[in-house]
Amino acid sequence: MIYVVRHGQTDLNKEKRLQGRQGMPLNEEGIKQAEILREELKEIKFDCVFSSPQERAIQTAEIVSGLKAIPDVRLDVFDLGEADRLRREEVMMRGPVPDPSIYKGVENIKDFIKRVFHFMSELEGRYHKEQINILISGHRCTTGCMGAYFLGEPQDGDLLKFSSNNGKYKVYEFEKRQII
């Protein structure tokens, strides 16, 4: 089973700001969310724990699992460029991402999907025949993209619909993956 966890709350989440690679560690509420999640999943023995290299994702993974997380750059948060840390309501969007013609450094959404799918495909190739439990800790964007890996990319391009709230998770199985 694949347990896809969204990191706990940070002060930027609380302030309703976009949080990318200039993110913050978990705040007190985020630590509590991870501890609650650890309690919810206490019966699960995790065989592997992977994480975005962002501190908030690593903290969440390690609190939840009790194990050392293996960071992977392919799980890094979507690069928001100059829109990072701005209030959501003040950001000019182009579809689901900040408008790259306004904000320098915004990652190409297709490249983002490609890198997350590459990680998931490699993971599936390595572990799909094994009966193990894998925890992956990420962000709203990466957990949404992982959902799209299992459920198929949505027609409207909104990967975020597959994400969870802070400190929540979804469970997937490679055997039940919908290839569209």
C-alpha cells in the first residue's frame, strides 16, 4: 500500500500564502497534525519512507512513521518562482499555477508532472510485486500529482483535487492504478 501524506500546517498555510521552495517548518498545529496522523496509522508498519526535500515534509514523514525519511528531489514542491509566499488572493493565475508571464521562475506544469510521475513509475517498477507499506510525504501539489498517477490526469488539469488537507493522507495500490 502507498500512503500519500500531505505535510502538516506551517505558518504560511495558516496565513493563506502560497508556499513553495521558500517554505517554513511545521508550526505547533502542524506538529500536532502529524502526531494525530501517527496515532491513526500506528498499526501500519512502514517498510519505506520517502519525502520531498522540504523540511516540513520530512518532519511530517518522520513524525508519522518514526523512521528516517529518504528525500527525493523529484518530490519537491512545485516551484512558484516569484509568487512564492504571496497571499493566494493577490496572485494572478494561469489555470492552476501562477502566471509565468507575470512571475519569473514558475515551474512548467508539464515538467512538474513528468518529474513526479518519473518517481512514481520508478517506485512502481521496484515495489509493485511486493506486499509492503510505503509512506510518501509531500505537498498539496505533489500529493495531488501522485493521485493523478493512480487515478489518471483530470481533464480540467486540476491536480489539486486529488490532494489532501494538511496532515491528512490517501491510500493507493499499484495494482489498482488506472492507466488512461
